[in-house]
Amino acid sequence: MASLKQRIFIKLLIGKKNEFLHNSSWFLMHGVNLDKYIEAEYINFTHKGTIPTVTKNPTYPLNQRTRTDIPDKIKLSPYATDEFIIPKIDLQGLPYDKRKTELQDYRDAITNEITSEGIWNVSPHKDSPKTPIIDASGSASNGYKTITSEDIVKLRIALNKAYPGLKKAKWVLTLDTESYWGLSKNDDVLKGQMIYKSKMGEVNAKPVKFHDFIIEEDDRLPYYNANTGERMPYGSVPNIGVDYPCATAFVSNKTFGKAMGKTELFDNPKDSSLQADRGSLLTHAYVGPFSEDLKTNLVFMGGIFRKP
């Protein structure tokens, strides 16, 4: 069992109800909270079976149906921090609580890593009927074609055809910085939204809405292999100018889930050899599609390739 001090500092790190994971970034706020489905180191949940059919002018007796649901589970991933070392002189002689500020740094680092991986993985594995990806058609900038208003319309049409029941859903389109500001500069609709929000006193004029998308800006977008057209694994180093990035689209509170398991503080206070406090943190979490298979069974996603 964790000591009182460990429990206090873990609470400082994760906050109330794990809000540091669930509400700390624009992206994570769009995921389905799966915390209540955590058992040990797994998220246990069930996919619904087939939907019923409806027959006009039926004959009797009616067809009988028993829905067979499909159990599934996803293993939480461990995220370990560096070990922090805080000399005793810092704990006693500084006019601020260095340990608390260290924990804030670790909190930010953990959140950034989990979020970055989630943004990368919540994207199509490749172009498919259920995960349509179109090609950007604008002029080249820094070696890649730019995204135009017409490209976003094409993606909107492709997603409406793939998911006719989600035409009114809250679709989110994530653009890289160059694409976002290029559109804002060149499109009167987006420019008007930016000006209006600024006049209303909103310093941060995002998110804006465009062609039924909520438009977000983030540069942690996935890269795709130029030879296969498949999403590169998270952590891969793309060949810039050859492999290409992809703006991604998903449905808020439907495409992906998020869950945070236990967080542990490994504390070694008053280390005699260093005359310092030492410690590290281990967090178990998952942010991604409702499947451990990041190649198949992906739905409610789309994208726009920025090819060379």
C-alpha cells in the first residue's frame, strides 16, 4: 500500500478523477472515457453484434434473432518517467516547492507523450472504404502539396458516403500548422470566423468550423510510407520530402477511447549517498481506437494526404 506522502503526490500528479489525462488537451477531450472498464491492466468491453433487419409486409412466423456480442480487451501501456533527483538543499532553501514543480513537469511530459501517440494512431492505416483518404491538390509548399477548401469538401463527401448515418455527427479535422493558417489566410469563411472571435475577445480563435468539420491545429500528425501508402508505426522517423503527412478526421466521442490505470510513485527519500530525494513515476494508460489492431477494424476515420 502506498504511503500517505506517495498518495498525496500521486493525487497532485493526476488530479481528481484523472483529469490530467482526460481534459488536458483538445485531442483527449474528444475520446470516450473507458476508465470504468479497467480490470487489472486491461480495458474490457464488448462490441455489439449485428443489428436487426426490418421486413415490409412480413410473413409469419417472424424470423428469430439473438444478438451475439463480441467481447474484446485492450492492454494498458506502461509509461515510465526519468528518475528525478531533488537535493535536500533545494527542498529547504528555495522560496518555492521544487517537488511540486517537478511533478508538474512530469505531468506535462506524460500527457504529451500519451497524446502524441494517440493523435498518431487515431488515423487510418491506409485508404479504404471505411477510412477514406484523399490527396491534397493545392500548390506545393515546403515540398508538399497544400490542402485547399475543395479538398476538405471532397473528404466531407467521402465520409458522408462511408457513414451516411453520421452526416450530422461532430467530425473533427486536424490540420498541420501550415495547412491551418494557409486556409485561414486564403479562405474568406475561415478568415471571417477568426476576425469575429478576435473581436469578441477570444485570444485563441480556435476551433473554427468549416464544411461541417471542427478544425483543429496540431503538428503531431502521422506520416505515411511513400511506397506502401500505409501509416508508419508511431516513433518512426519519416524520410522528409518522400514520406508524407496526413491531415486526419475522426468523430468526437465515437472514434477512439482513453483510459488511465494506476499511477505509481517510486520514492526514495533522503538518499544518503546523494543527500537528496529520488523518485520516478509509472503510469498505465491507453489512448487509441477500440481495437489493439491498428491496421484493421478501424472505423469513423478519414484523412487528406499531403504528398510531395
